[in-house]
Amino acid sequence: MFTLWLTKYRLRILVSLLVLPVMTTMAQQQEKKDEQIDRAQAIEKVKKDTQGRVLKVNQNRDKYKVKVLQKSGRVVSVDVDKKSGKITKPKSSKDRDNR
């Protein structure tokens, strides 16, 4: 009886065994894509990069905007991309005027 059942469903079982690991890997890759750095991670990245004190953090859908007090006393703003964690300095109004 079992042998008959196994013969009948062999292809389905084989396909299931082959597809399951692929689907699991795809799901794990999608989870990694959806991961974003959190506010605390953004603050730590900015502290290391600017060697300053974080004053304020705002966020929108794509990035964190972080205001930092540098050791020189200057206040600067930097952006931290939520997906990549990349730190960039936004263009200042002077840069926009010089175009």
C-alpha cells in the first residue's frame, strides 16, 4: 500500500524536497532586503564618523537626519540612509546657489 502511494506521489515529493530549500533561501534574502538600521545604530555610526555629540535625530521614510555638535563647536547635519547605513552630508544652501 505504502509503495503504491509512494510511486504515485514520487514526483510531487521530489519536487517539494527540491523547492523547499530554494523557497527558504529566497525568504531569508527578502528579509535581509527589508532590514533597516534603527535609530540607535544610526547614532553610533554618526558618532564614529564625525567624532561629535549628537544633538537631534529626525527621521523620514528613507533616512535619519542627525544634527551633530563637533569638537570645533560647529553644528553640522548629516543624513544616514536607513537601508545601507551610508552617511552623507546634505547639500548646503550655498552649494545650491552656486549652480
